[in-house]
Amino acid sequence: MSSRISRRTFLVSAAAVAATAGPLTALARAATRTPKVLVVGLDGCLLTRVKDADAPNLDALMAAGLTAPSSIYADPLAPTLSGPGWSTIITGVWPDKHLVKDNAFTGAQFTRYPDFLTRVETAKPQLVTYAVASWAPITDTVFSAKVDTRVSTPSAEYDTGTTSRAVAQLRDGNPDAVFVHLDNIDHAGHSYGAASQQYLDAIHTADAQLGQIVAALKARPTYSSEDWLIMVTADHGHTDPGGHGGSTLQERQTFLIANGPTLAAGSVRYDVKMPDVAVSALAHLGVAVDPAWGLDGRPLQQPQPDEFDALRSKLTARVDETGIPASILGFTHTPPAGWSVDNTAMGTGGVTEWRGWSFTTDEFWTQAQRDQSRESNVRARNVFAVADGDEWNDRTVSGTFDSTLVSPAYPVTGGRGATLTYTTYYRQESPQKGEVLVSYDGAAPVSVRTYTADVPSRTETVTLQIPAGATTARLRFRYTGGNNWYWVIDGVRLSQS
């Protein structure tokens, strides 16, 4: 995979106009056009195999816009099945919120976390919404009756019927938000495996169908006055022999290919997650996301890189780990500028990759050892910090795991409140402990949060009262333990209103 950092720029749909008009003029023109959204789901599609297949339409979308490889959960959060996958993409929340664990949708919380087209209808009922799917549960169950038109394609017509309906809607109707689901890649994966020629052939067929849909969109008589955000994604991957539902990285693979304003041609990003599809659609259509909705996605049009993400180009290959492919560049002990790691109390020996706080990725860390819930670290993005006493102890050690991640000295105004936020995921086994401490102007650190019980992946908010006269605040994340579990930290921010 490329390690390029995406450029933040402005694009319009017509590349020639963007090239001659300049970014500010392009944005101004985009602002005068009517925003519309097309989401196309390719069930069971692997991005790595798209690149091996004859897929000119997907290749063109990648060349003209953003490509974002990503990964999902595994049990116990949810198996890598279509029910949880499409529910996550369509609602904008992870399975611990929508509660879909299988393809029966037992216990689904779609009333609390409705699909994005339903949210569009609620906020802007004048907009026209349309969903068509080859797999009926998507349009029968995940999308609500509030959507203007839901079509479950008869099984005898399959993806051919789904494509013809989507083409007709774009050609003859005036939709504002369209969702299309194509299923045959997943069918080929089950029947022949992701390593087969039949799987590549299915990608080629789906690519041609996607081409018909995009061509119908661009042939609209009002296309020049419309501002389309096109997103193509998948619900899960497939194993080489065929099948999904387990915890291998190949089964957990997904991606987003997107074309739209602010998305640079040929760009690649690693901070995009499945719930971002729904939220990006809402943002493009001008639907304000209420924090009370509890959505996990964020608009891909508004990147929010943190300091750890800058380390991606510094990541290296495995040293002691044997289960991680040697080709994956996925860890470093070098902190970002201004940060440090205090290992003065850290034991010696152990697995090199996890000796003290490390900076890593989901692709690297989860393959250190599958099925120990590392796959549930869904809310960390791109590069994150991890203290993993369990993996460190897989080789002979002396002493205990005692490592502290130390932030820069953030400027603050004394006598006022401040808010510390960060993404965390913590799995506990005694005598392990995680502790967050703050020091002001170099004074002794004060504990503000302690972890001694499991904490699911979530964003933490800690309210601080800055002492009068203080000008700086420094954070410390200290993890202590033996052959226990792990602690993840990401997206650290300290702010004052």
C-alpha cells in the first residue's frame, strides 16, 4: 500500500474546469450546485483484488479521487458478516451501538440509530431518497419505510436488475441520495474463494455495472448544475479459499473510494472508517449532525489528523513477531514531535515491538495475536499508541511492564476549565493499571483518571480545572502490569473554550 499523505485541496467534478479555474473558484462553483450523493456497495469485495482485476471504472474513480483502505471488527463485537457490516455503513455507528450481530438482525437498534436516508428524510423531507439492493434485508430491514423508495431486487434478476433500476432512477428521476447494493462478488467469494479467477471475473462484472450507473449519473441533463459525492464501499472481505465471518485480516478488510469536493485526485488516506460513509453523505447534503445522535463516523471531507498519524512514514517491519507478515510496516517506538516515552521503570527483554508504549496500526497490531479482542479497537484511527503487556511477555522478560507516554506541554490559561479528550480501549487483568495524570508548569503529576476494569473502545472526556497562574499542562498515560492485557490511546486533545 502507498504511504502517501493525502493532499487537502478542492476539486470539482469536471477535471478540466478544476485545472483551469483554481481551487477557490472551483469551490465557489461547487457551492452553487445542488448537492447529491450516490453510495454503491460491493458486497464482499477486497480492494487488493480490485487492483488485480480488470476494473477500469473503479480504477478511474480511484485516480480521480480518494482511496481509503480500512478494516473492521471481529467477535466479540460482531462477526464479519453482511448484517453487521451494512448496518455499520448505513447507520454510521459500530455494532456495539446498532447491536446487529448476525444476518437475522436480532435486537437491532435501528429506531435509535436509523439509516442515513431516514435521517435525510427527517431533516429535509423535500429531498428524494432511493435505495435498491440485491440482498433484500438491506432494503427490507436496514433502510426504514421513511425512505421514499426502497426496492429489493427479485432474486431472478440479481445484480442485473439492481443495476437497471439504479440506472433508470438516475436517468429518469431526480434523486438527491441514492444507495445501490451489488451482491455477486460476495457470491463468487463463497463459491470459489477470493484467490480465484471467478472472483476477479465477478469484480470485472460489478465494475461494468458500476460504470453503467456512473454513466447514467453523468448523462443527466442537469448534471452540470449538480454536485455529486460518489462513494463505493464494501461490508467485509473474503478468505482466499472462500468465506467470511472470522477474524483474519482478509475477512476484516473494507475500503472507501470517493469522488467529490475537497477530495484530491489520486489521494490515499488511512484515517477513514466504515461509519464515515453515512456521516459524509449527511454532511454533503447539508444535514447537520447532532452530537446527541451518538454517531461514530465523521465527514471524510473534513480530515482530523492527530499527532500520532504523522508517524505513518516512520513505521517499520516486525522484529520479534512471527505472525505478522514481514511486508507490513506497522510499528515504531519513536514518538511524534513533542511527545516522549518514559521507560526508566520498564522491565527488560520481551518482544521488541511492544517494549513500552509503541505506535502502531490496526493492520499490524491485530495480527500479533488474533481473537484476543484487539479487533474491537474500532474507534482508534490510522496510527495509535498501545501498551501491550500480554504481547511483550511472549519472550523472556525481567521485571514488570511500567511505561509512561508523555505529551508535549500544552499552553493553557490558569484559573479556567479545560477539556481533555482522547480515544481509548482498555482490557484489564489484575494487577494491571492504567492511569492518566496531568502536571502544570512542571509540578508533580496529579491523577485525573484510573483504569482497573475493562473499557470498550470509546472517546473519553475529562474536565480539568487549571490552577490559577498555570501556563502549561503536560499529560501522562502510565501503564503498569505483568503478563496482562493492553491499553490503547489515540486522538489526544486538550482544549479550552
